[in-house]
Amino acid sequence: MHAILDEINKSSIKTDVPAFEAGDIVRVHFRIVEGDKERVQVFEGICISRKGHGINEMANVRKVVDEVGVERIFPINSPLVAKVEIVRRSDARRAKLYFLRDRAGKSRRLRDRRRGLKHDPMKGVVAMPEAPKAEAKAEKK
């Protein structure tokens, strides 16, 4: 039974969605239909959770506007989601970041993944001085 459903849903699953996870700041372009007009609204915020799989996959995105938290849950494979782009990757230690709802100010920030190396393998390694070249020695003689 599940194999049949997976086969049917496979055609609706998007392949152009970037691999993002909880902690990443994403920009979701969402199509809004108002009467006979259609426009794209951009919602940028931190992804605090992803749940589900396949066609039922959802992403919970949160942003703060005028010190009021706003969260939207986006079905990732919906045809109304025009595009998802990653603005910044963050290093999160857990899959659900619901604790960010209670945070304010600088404690709301997460560590950036680019600088997130806890152990730098090259820290403390001193570069060896270069040996003088043979040509330089020949000129001195």
C-alpha cells in the first residue's frame, strides 16, 4: 500500500529545493492568489523545524517583526512555494529550535557554520622557515 502511495507522490516531489535544516536562515518565495491576480511574497527567517517526509514535508520558519515573533509553516513540495533560497547556514545542535521563541536580543543568534569549527586542526602549528635556496648560497661565495 505504501509503495503505491510513494509511487503516486513521487511525481509531485520537487527536486530543486536546496538542502537546508533547522538553524539555517532561509528566504521562502510563496505565491499568493488574490482573486484573478497572483503575486509572490518573500518570507525570510530562521528555520526552527522540519518535519515529515516526501510530499508531506513541512518547514517551520520564524522571523521577528517589530519585536513580535511571526511563524509560518510551509509545505516544501507545494506548488505555491515558488522558490527556497538559503541566506546563511548556522550551527544548531538540535533538530527542533523551539527554544528560540523565548529568546530575545543577542541570545537569539546562532553560531555561523562557516566559523563553527570547534577544533581547528592547524591551531598551534608554526610554519617552518624556508630553507635558503642553493642559488642564493652560490652568489654569496
